[in-house]
Amino acid sequence: MAIGKYSRVDGRRSTSGYCSTVTIVVLVALCLVGVWVMTSSSVAPVMNGGDGDVSQESKNEVKEQSDVKEPVSDTDNNNGRQFEDNPGDLPEDATKGDSNVNSEEKSEESSTEKSAEATKTDDEGKKTEEEGANTENVEQNSEATESNKDSGESTKESDSDESEKKDESDDSNKSTDNNIEEKVERNDNKESDDNSSEKNTDDNAKDQSSTEVYPSGGQSELLNENSTQTGSFSTQAAESKNEKESQESSKTGYNWKVCNVTAGPDFIPCLDNWKAIRSLRSTKHYEHRERHCPEEPPTCLVSLPEGYKRSIEWPKSRDKIWYYNVPHTKLAEVKGHQNWVKVTGEYLTFPGGGTQFKHGALHYIDFIQETLSDIAWGKRTRVILDVGCGVASFGGFLFDRDVLAMSLAPKDEHEAQVQFALERGIPAISAVMGTKRLPFPGRVFDAVHCARCRVPWHIEGGKLLLELNRVLRPGGYFIWSATPIYQKLPEDVEIWNEMKALTKSICWELVAIDKDQVNGVGVAIYKKPLSNECYEKRLKNEPPLCPASDDPNAAWYIKLQACIHKVPVSSSERGSQWPEKWPARLTNVPYWLSSSQVGVYGKPAPEDFAADDKHWTNVVSESYLNGMGIQWSNVRNVMDMNSIYGGFAAALKDLKIWVMNVVSIESADTLPIIYERGLFGIYHDWCESFSTYPRSYDLLHADHLFSKVKKRCSLASLLAEVDRILRPEGKLIVRDTVEIINELESMVRSMQWEVRMTYSKDKEGLLCVQKSKWRPKETETLQYAIV
């Protein structure tokens, strides 16, 4: 054997060496074939589920056997949370099987390569005949090896998103990692509002073959989000990425500071501008309660009250809130006997009373319905304005009647009354009827309510009552509950007589008046005319009719005028007909939208409206409600910062929430459409602060808003405003361009917010983040906000 292994020095072959070599080659070949048959037989059941038996194949068909590849499992039990969408993931068992197969294949590959290498060494220096014999065997081994590699590559291709999971597939507690290439990030395991219903998500998700995070249709480019899952140990990619982002955040220049202001945790920049307030010439028309925004919006962050806790969930919050979230007791001391608010241990409690309904708001609401059945709460009357709302118990209990109330009151007229309302989960804004129009379009409210709101309606030609006339829908009701209606004190009698004359001059009809025997208070209900006939028959043109050039929809910083806007009479004009009853009005196209009008997205207005409604119905139902990891039972106060047609709010109609629809003054004026649908909203300029207290909202939604605002003002100031009005642990959902999403992600990370999900594809992106309780250590003094 040793002699035949090497060539002779004289170049002659040894016959015995030749025979020995041939024998060795044949034996080696037979051994290799036997090994392949045995190993293939053991692997085949794993790959084919026991359907095939490759051990019965001929030993001469080694090449054909090596070409058998592992079929990919079509089953996906989706063992992750239902908002962890992993298209293409294999079931856990299949993943384990793949890992074992790959291990065996690697072992076989290594063994084959060693055998081939040994054969090549034995045949070194041999003549042509020997090389020819060995070549055939080497080719067989090489082909088998290549086939084995192809099989492994096939497995990898069928599970491309799981290439980093093979060594970690046995770990059932998978945590979310960052898919850098797809730019998807989720931190669902850190969900702070996780409760028992959320803990069952995994079990429910097992029954689903997949979860559609984004629906088809509009913005279908935001589809097929993937997340790479790992086991208990973090990956180097994740660790490095987090560190890079941390370093980048420190270089971004976002040096956040806490606002040092007199109002402290209750700071509203446009209402606490003491520099502007001190320069006012007069305050008799409540000018000091109107908006006076600083020249530059603040970029500092508002502090948190000491002892702040996560807000109590609705509907419990209607009856009680945490004292330390709104630590003000003055209103309880002044109005406690009227059942507005009481201090009860660590809570502030709300018995549901008010100045005009000490025995409860529900009784008072029913009393109004009994006084005038045509009010039809929740049917004909859906959206109302509650002026001088107090702590908004009236609006809070109207939810039981399917009515939305836009409650307003001036800041600090009664300490923290609007703040109490918002903390309770009731819609409210800080506003006053002073020298400027309210930020609403004309002819939109089904009713206006005033329960002893202390507004002097009768003075200065009825200027303030005429503002109500502007925003009240033709045929709508003014519900006035005040002492002049049922008391005979000289002052009350004088006001009543002046109100009778004023309401008659503006053609309001007194349709009902009654006194509640339980509460001992009275109510007068007036109806706005449906035509201009009464105006034309007046003996005196006082108050005068507004000129035709006066647009009743113009409302942003527009001075009040003591004039009457005519009622539209053409059937194609908005306001000439009453909207359909709720809830039909929510989805039906408003009668005054014409096909000749071009909608916001370029289609004829009715088609534009319908497409927007369908789009947001899909997005909300198939993504936001199930795919974002948001526990909606913890959400009550919601704001859509760029509402367009109100489709986002309409899609949330079945939840126990309310949505403040904001239409930017720089956007198309679609706010009348939102009111026509039985929703409410407000005009606003996002380069200024919103008229609400800090920590007002549980969720903010911004669809392509930040990219628009960036053209006029800084993103830092807008994000600081978002931080101000969003509650700790509240969510922000942003849809915008990739550039904006990337910039916002960097900014919120510098604020130590939890980035729950980011996604970007082509030029569009999505960002979902959760606000933290973090506050900077440095402070910034705003001199204009110091008393």
C-alpha cells in the first residue's frame, strides 16, 4: 500500500500499486454513497413530513438524491403579539427543525469535503488513467456538496427575515429588535398600559395566520411591516444601533430645558403672556383672557405637578380624578355647596351638579328635553356649544345621550374649571367671549347652552349674542338657564326685559319656557329663524344686517361685529337644510357638496369625501385598533391635529372617546364638513400654542402636518407644544415624509420618549411614540410669562 501511494523515481508504474489505488478509490466511493444514503434517510422525514423515503433510491443516483431540497412550510401560527406583524415567519417548530437540518447538513458537508481532500492527496502525482478514475468520484462529491449548499440557501431564502434567529428559536420570550434595512421598530414589551386584556394577546394571535398592520387603499405604500425578533440576549446590531442613536441624539442640538414661568405646570403660552396682558389698555371686555401669543413660541418643556399619576380611565374619571394631577381646591371651597367639586381624600370628586342643577346633570338634561321635545338629544341635536361650562358636568353627562358638547370657559375665571373638565375626560377649551370671534365657522352648532354663564348678552347692541347667532345653525336652539328667567329681583327683571327686546330684534323665537320644581331653576329656549323673512319685515334695521362681504366663516382673530348674518336660502347652500339625524349624518355626503367642487385630494368633492372616509375606516380598523399596540381602553381625550374631513374621528365612533378635530388656518377650510357629520372641531395655527391646559390629551394624531408647519416655524416649538398638551404615557402618531419622520424620531429620543414603532418606505413614513415623564434638569426663564 505504501509503495503504490507514490510514483517511482524512475517514472515506471507499479502494477500492484495501480490495483491498490483502484481498490481504494472504489471502496471510498462506496463508503461515500452509503453515508449519503444513511444521512439522507434520516433527514428526509424532517423536510418532507414523512411523505418521501429517499433511502429506497439507487446508490447510483447520488446526484439526484443530493438535489432534493427542503420544502418551505406554508403555515404561520403567528406566535408573536398581534401587533408584531412578521410576514413570512415560520412556526416555531418549523424553525427548530430548520436549525437541526442545517446542523446535520453542515456536518455532512464537512465530512464530504474532508473525504474529497483525502482522495485528492492520495492521487497526487498519478498518471492520466488514475486521475480519470478519481475525477469521477471527486465530481460526485463536489456535486453533492454544492447540492447541500443549495438546500441550505433555499431554506435561508424562504425565511430571509429570520436569519438571525436560528440559534435563538427555542426562546419563547422574544423581544423586538430593530430591522435597520426596513426601519421598523417596536417596543411592545415595554407597553406601560399593559393589562389583563393585553396579556391575552399572544393567545389570540396564535389563531391568526397573519396581522395586517396597514390596510390596502390610500397610502398602501405603508404595508408589510416586519420586525426582527431575538431571544433573551440582545444582538450586537441592536446594541450598536442604540449606542449610535444615543450619540447622534447628543449631537442634534436639542438641548431641552424646563420652562420657568409663574403658571408652573399649568402654563398656556398664549394665555399666560403677562408682558402682553400688562400692556393692554382695557380689560373690561375680558381682553386679558383672550389669546396673546409670544413672538416666538417656546421650545422649553412644561414641568409636571409633584405627585402626578396616570389619569383615571373613563367613565370613572367623570366622577373622580387624582387630586395631585390638578391640585386646586379654591373651586371646591367656593362651589362645593352646589355640588361642582369636592375634595375627598386623594381625589377630587364631582357629584354631577352645577349652579343650575344642584341635583345632578342628568335630571337637568331630561328637564330640558321635557320642556321642548324637539330638542331630541342625540338625534336632531348632536353638537352643541356650552358657554361658561364650569367643570363641564353638563357636557360630561350628555355623552349618555349621544351628544357632543364643546365646552368653553375663560382660564382662571373659576380656578382650573376647564382643567378639571379635561382631566375628567370631557371636551373643553380655554376661551372667552370678549372682543373677537370664537374659532368656529358660521352656522355649525345644533344648539348653544348657557347655564348661568354670566355672559352679558344684552350689552353693546347684543354683540355677544350675535356671535352666538353666527355660529348657531338656522333652526337651532339657544338654551338659556339663568336667574332673569325665574327670579323677580330688580336686576333680573331689567336683564329679562332687555333680553326679550334683543331676541325679538334678531328674530329669535321663544319656543319654550319652564321652571324645574326640583332644582328651582327656570329655562328659556329660543329658536333661530330658517329664513330671512323676519329680518326684512323689521321696522328698524337694528341690529343691522352684515354686509355681503362679511364672511361668517372667517373666525381667526376677527373682531366681533354687532350685525346679523343672513340665513342661506338656496337649497345648495350649507345651512339651508337641517342635517340628517345622527348617526346617518356621520357617513352620508353632505347635501351641499357639489360634484363641481374640487375636493382636498383633487377629486370631485363628494367622491373626495367618500374616499377619505373609506381610507380612514381601513386605517383605523386594520391598523390603529389592532396593529399599534395601543390599549384603547386607556384612551379618552384624542386630538386629530390635521383633520381634513374628520375621517379619523368618524372611524373611532364606536369607542368611548371624543376627538378634537383641528383644521389648520393654512389648510383648506373643511371644518364645516366636520360639524355637518355630527363631529366637532376648531381652527388653529400650529405656529402658536393651543388654548388648552398642559396634559390634556391621551393621544395626538398628525397626518402630514409637521412637514407643512416646518415651512413656517420650527419643529422644535411644535414638538414642545405636543409635549405640553400630551399626557405622560400618552401616544403620538405621525404620518409624514421620511425626512420629517427621521427628524422627529431623533428629537423625541432626545426627550427620552419611547419610540414604539417607526416605518419608512419610499418617501412616506410612520412614527408612533409614547411620552415619558422625563424632565430636563436645566431651566429656561420666559420673562413674558413671569408676573
